[in-house]
Amino acid sequence: MSNFSVFNYPNLGFYGGPMPIEHLLRESVRSLPVYQPGKPIEVVARELGLKPSEIIKLASNENPIGACPAALEAIPRAMKDLWLYPDNSAWQLSGVLAEKLAVKRDQITLGAGSNELFYLLCDLFVESGIEVVMGAQAFISYKIATLLAGGTPVCVPMPDYTHDLDAMREAVTEQTRLVFLPNPNNPTGTRLPAQEVEAFARSLPEHVVFCYDEAYREYDPDPLDVVRLIDEGLPIIATRTFSKIYGLAGLRIGYGISSRDLAARLNSVRPPFNTSSLAQAAAVAALGDEDWVRHSSEANRQGIGQLGAGFDALGLEWVSSTANFVLVRFENSSKVADTLQQTGIIVRPLKGYDLPDHLRISVGTEPMNARLLEALSRLHQ
């Protein structure tokens, strides 16, 4: 007969009440920061009593002109097989990627967005006593993934909102196993020249894996040829996503390019069936639609010009961006964000990035940008 009794466990609830779990959690999880995404349009519509069509979302760096048309056409064709599990190896997608990138199929790792790959890397390399180097205002998922794995994030200051590669190199110790570097950087939009990133990658010791986050690569006018460095044998993984310029954020699909050995290890900890059959089919089609990439890139370039001119006219301080968003400084950013949201314009506060005086504003279509600037103009009157 069991000796269990709630009287022996005073923290447990009685009579079917909730049982506290705080004392059961792993230490690394107890103070884990929670990722705060931009509010969905439907949520804001419900809160404000507005129609979804009356709201514009400029908070999550999505493609404002929509999803890649070729991907949209591929999805219905794939729907007939929804009763089947997806191809866990993503044979077709990995083959198309391998041909496009001039790598081997087994150098590809698929993720639910590139974001999942950061967690897989930490699963492989991070535990208590291990350090992970990153910029202080880099994508917050690096820090969350590190803490979740029990490691120590080493956050290097970013003067002028830009990664300081010399300082990051100096932060590397014998305990360092991973370095994360997004380029262009989210949430500041700043970019490092390809030759500087290459020199940094070559300077890292052999016991450090370099994760080069290229979520915004398609907006970069002169991207690094990172595959060449991987082929040379440097311990690098480049992560990319279909969420941004391809407009497939809702499907959650991205990929990593690395050596065969690293890809095999990543695939060993990757959850089975982590990318859906619809996402795989859409991604294959999107990769063939170069016209969409050019169209979206040009629309983004014009949008940044429109927003920048408007911010200048309003006397606002903003950071020159090579991505599809702009970092803007406000004296009372939280109030500005709340006021904009009341009018149906969603932007992204950045308190969690230690940028409490800034908002990240995604580039919208020309009418979206005009509406935002008009609203900001009223606030400055």
C-alpha cells in the first residue's frame, strides 16, 4: 500500500485543488524570460472593438505585401495528403535547397522557423558552466535558449546599436561553446560588412561554434558567402527563414546550413515531424520565385525611404536599417505604442531588449506607412 499522503507534502493542494509546481521546476527555468511577440491583429481587434481590416500590424517584421504567390499556389496541391505525416527528412525541400546553395543535402537541417535551430544548438552544446556569447541587443531567443539549457549568456554591449566584434571576441573564453551573431541585427536593423564578419569567424577558436543568423539576408545588399567558410571547415552554421521576405511566417519553416557532422547532430535532437507538409511544399515553391524576392526587396527599400523621410520631418531619432524594420527613439515609447494601438496601429516596444526608449516599427506598404506617419504627426502636435 502506498505511503503517499498530502499531509507529508504541505505544498500540495487539497480536494482536487491545483498543485503548485514551482518547487518542481529546473533551476534554469524558474527565472526564464518569456518571449513577447507583437500582438496579433485579431487580439487587438477584440480588445478595441475594431474590425480586423481597420488594424495594421507593424510589429513583427512580416512581409506587408503578403505571402509568396507561388507558395500560396502550392499549398492547395499539398492539402490532399494532410492525413499523412510529413516527410521527416524533407527530401524534396532539402534537395532544392542543396542545389540552390551548392551544398550537400545532408548539410541541411530544417526547423520550425530558424528560431527552433537556436534551441537545438543549445541542446547540443550548452549546459551548466557553459557560456554563450551574444550582443546585448541581439535577438532575445539566443538568451532564452541558453538559459533554458542551463548555460550562461554573455551579453556584450553594442555601441551605436551595432555588434562590437572585437569586444565579442574578447568575451570568448575556454567555457564558450556558442557565439550568436545576427546580420542584419534584430531589433536594431544594423549591418556589419561581410569582410568583418568573415574575419571574426576566422578568429574564433576551434571549441566555439559560430551561429550566423541570416533571417534578413535577402535585404542585405552584400551578404557574406558563408557557404564558402563552411566548405573550408570552419565550425559555422548559417540559419535562414521563410518567414520574412517570402511571407511564410504563419507556416513556421526555416533551415540551417552547416557541415555534415553538425547537421547530423542537429537532426539527432530535432523533434520528429517538426515541419509540416504544407510548410515544406510552400517553401519549395517559394525558392523558385525570384521575382517575388526582388519585388519584396524593392518595396522594402522604398518603404524605408518613406519612413525615414517622415521620421526626419518629425524630428525623430531613428537608426539606419538594412532589414525590413526601423528602430525609432521616443521620449515615452510605451505611451506612444499604447496610443498608436488605440488607433489600430500595432508596433513593438523593446523594454525586454533593454531599449525602453525605443520602438521597433516594421516597414509596411505605402498606405500603411503613411497612416503611421500621420498618427505620429498628430502625437507631435
